[in-house]
Amino acid sequence: MMSRSLRLMLLGGAAMVATGTAHAQSGSTATAAGTEVSNTATVTYTVNGASQTTTSNTAKFVVDRKVDFTVITDQTGATQVNLSQQAAVTKFKVTNHTNGIQDFWLDPDQTTLSVGILTGTDDFDISSMKVFVDSNNNGVYDADVDTQTYIDELAPEASVAVFIVGNIPSTVGIHEAQVSLHVIAAAGGASGTKGAILIPTDLSLGNADNVVDIVFADDDSDGLLNLGDVARNGQGRAYASYVIGTQNVALNVTKSALVLSDGVNLVNPKALPGATVQYCLLVHNGTALTGANGVVLTDIVPTNTTYVPGSISVGLPGGTCVLLGTTEDDDADDAAEIDGYTANYNTGTKTVTANVGTVAGLASVAVAFKVTIN
Amino acid sequence: MARTLITALIAAAAVGTPAVAAQGPLQVASKIFVEQRALDKAGAVSTSLAPATRAVPGDHVVFVLAYRNTGAQPLSDIVLDNPVPGAITYRAPGAGSAAPLLSVDGKTYGPLAQLRVPTAGGNSRAATSNDVRHIRWRIATVPAGGQGQLAFKAVLK
């Protein structure tokens, strides 16, 4: 009898040691929802010197789902954008603190609240606003790769980046657009399927012993600002903004003149009557990353000089002024011009006009034309 | 009685122990409770125990063993062994309960301060309550009809 009870105890003990080891391996992560915790005691005692053994009943419960997650803005300051910029990105991070795998619905919002979280005032909305998950986990929005619009099967204590992507209007004078990412906990467990939004189990329901209850434990993500999120609602929200970084560019124009020939001197021609002079207009955008659109250069041909017909050339700077530029015609009908630049010469006002279009950030465009000295 | 036996058999099978459960005069009931904190009208935190129907990681749970001598003879040398269930971390003796002996390996039992945990390289370190995997109570005698309750507090990992 004694030996049998000893064996029982050892077997029981060995089984529980194995269980303990298995859990030790899972480290600090919370016990997974659905895990059954059971407790049984083994008892030995003697009655009038005879050993007896017994076990208690097994008390058990099922670990419930503690839905907890955070959503934060995962960028420093606002996203700097330019007018008409396409697919401008704000970055967020969602971390699952639930003791189980979760899906999350993602809902991007235009925000017009002056929220106190962000500085500045919202005065425009981004267009074509979409939300994408960083599917390849590289922390950067990749238009062709990051196409998932909900978070699928996020493991406990795992994080994933989420991007709000939108286009910036071309409206002059706009400054800031505030957006927010609204995240809603949803049922996980089916890969590739957007789970249903979780509903917490009614606290007053009885007899929920052996089912996995859903308990919301998420924080109030906007705290004392009271912007809509409350604690334990299975939802979270974070804010970010787009700011038109540059309203002006440092555009400057440098004009220079070069005597090409004077009909007398083969080298070092002088500005004699009858000499041909090349004027060079060099326009430079000194602001990085921001292009200047619709740049138009006009220049009146000086008195006592005569414009050389068909001498307008536009292109990249180099050589004496324009390197490998394209020669523009003098008429105002630009339909036939396909090089991206147009130009004309108005004989009445003696004005040279060159439409050089967009000058990219830190780029330069040169315009050359020739006159002869009367 | 037959039903109790069946229940005990199922219970024994569930934890992987051999399905032999002798029914003797000593009846032991295992129960699990969850601590629930509530604010009373004065704003003070009060703690109450509720059956463990709702338990999430981080919750404080209390394991209770209630024993009763249903026989006519006094019992002696009672040893109650309670392995700490997986996913549970031992914290302290329950309120009003005798302090148990603790073990990290199921072999050496003693107060926490005397327990050591082997580490790599043949060394060992002092055990903490997180290391406790077995709990044992010893009771010298229980008179006929006598009963009592033992408990320990723990945290659901």
C-alpha cells in the first residue's frame, strides 16, 4: 500500500513538473486564452497506522481572452509634404498585448479636432485616404507590397506598422491635415480572413466556467483629452499630421552676357557695333526636395540691340550657357513644341518669354538668346 | 457515491494521473477563486473572492483545499501535495491558512528562504516565489468529523 501511494505521488508529481517546464519556456508572455488551469491535490494519511491515499477533485478554469493592445504614432513630428504630392504617408504602430492571436480592423479618419496631441490647426483633408499594413515588415510603405487593409493574425506581444496613405491637394495656401488611425480589436484564428469585431462577454453572465470569455483591458488612448476613446472598449486611436513643409522656394535668376563675335577679333571679341551678344538667364531652385512649378522667365531686349530671330535655347546649364539645349521658335504658337519648354519673342514689346515649367529642388535651368549690337 | 467516484476518476484522468482514487474517510475538495477588486462608495478598494469563471493573465487567484474527516477514526500524518498548476505562479499562503512547505523540484520541501534553484555550471541561486512548483501541507491529526481549509495565493501568468 505504501509503495503504491508513493508511486502515485511520484507519477502525479512528474506530470506536473512537465507542465511547469512547458510554461517556463513560454517566458514572460501571458498565458494563452483558452488554456485550462486545473488543480488537484494528492493526500496521504494514516488511519490506525494504515496508510491511505486520496486525491481531491480537480478544480479548473479556462483562461479568458484579455484583449489589450496599443496604437501609437510611429514617426517624429508631422509628415512634411508638398502640394500635389501623391501617396504621402503617416506611420503608426499597433502592438498586440492580448494573450492570444488577434485581428485588428483599421479605420483611417480625417480629424478636424484641435486635439492637443498635435500642434497646428487642420485646414485641409488629404484625398484618396487609405490604410495599409506593413506586410513585409520593413517599416516603409511599399505601394505594391503593402496592400493588406486589416491586421491579420497578430501574435501576442507582436507589433506591426500601419500606414495612412493619401494625396495632398494642389490648393495654394493650405498648411496642415490631421489624420487619425482608429484600431478595433477583432477575432483572430483564421489566417487570411478579417475576423469579426470582438464583443466583450457580459460580466453578469453566469456559468461561463469553461468557455473563453472576452475581457477588454485596453487603455484609454487619448487620456484626459477625452477625444472619444475610453478604456476597455477594444478600440484605440493615434494621431498624426501632414504639414506643407515649404510654402516658398529659394528661386533666383542670374543674368549674364557674353560677346560671341564682333566681326573683327577672332579671339576675345569686343562689344562693338554689329557684335553678337548672348544673354544667359540661369534660374536656380535653392530649396531641396521642393520643385517650383510654372516658372516663366521674361526679358526685354535692351535698347540699341536687335534680337537674333530663332536664337532662344533652353536646357541644362553648361558650356557658354545652355549645354545641348533645344532651340525654341519665336512664335507664340507652342503646339508644335514637344520638349517640355516653350518660348517666344514678342517683336512689339521686344520681350523674350521662356516657359521652363518645373524647376526641381536644387536644380537649374538655363535660357539663352542672342542679340546684335546696333 | 458512485457519481463522486466517477467524477474523481475523470478528474484523475484529466491531470494524467493513474485513474485510481481510493475513497477513504478523508474528503478533500479543491476550489479556485479569483480576487476581484471593487471600489466602495468611500473610494476604498475592497477585495472579494469570486469563483474562477472569469480569469485573465495578471489576475490574482486563490487555490483552496477544504478537507474533512468523514470517518469515525482520527486521522494522522496527513500530507497534502498540491503541484502548482501550469500558468500559475505561487505568491503566498492564503488568508487564515497554515503556511505550506514549498519546493521547486518536488523533492526538497522547505520554507522559501531555504530553497535553491540549480543554474548552469553546477551553481545554484536562491529561489523566489516564481520558482515554486510544489506545495505541501503536513497536518499531524484530524479528529473524527474534523475539518479545515488550506489555501495559497497565486497569479495567473
